[in-house]
Amino acid sequence: MTDEAITWPAWLPHVLFMRKCPRCRSDQFKPAETRPYDALLALFGLRPVRCKFCWRRYYWVSLKDVE
């Protein structure tokens, strides 16, 4: 067994539960642009957001739209 870090696959959406960007630790987000599969993810309560500082795209678990 190796000591390689386990990385998140690029094709899976990054879901935030703590409302802080894991990359830059910012807590300021804005609604992200929509993509074709966002409507499907919205059925599961996932809303797209983008960090205002590092521009990384994530999903929040939310039952209402991102403000």
C-alpha cells in the first residue's frame, strides 16, 4: 500500500458542507453559472456556487436557491 493522497475525481461535483472554501478558506460565495446537469443535481438539493476569491466551483446542499 502506498502513501499517495487520495484525490477527488475531476468529473464528480465538489460538495461543500462547512460553507468555507477548502482551497482558500474564504466564506464568501456567489451563485455559479448553470451547466446542463445542474437541473438534475437540483433535484437532490445541490446548488452551484463559486468562491469569490479563488473562483473554484462547488455545490451547496440547500433546499432553496443561493442568495
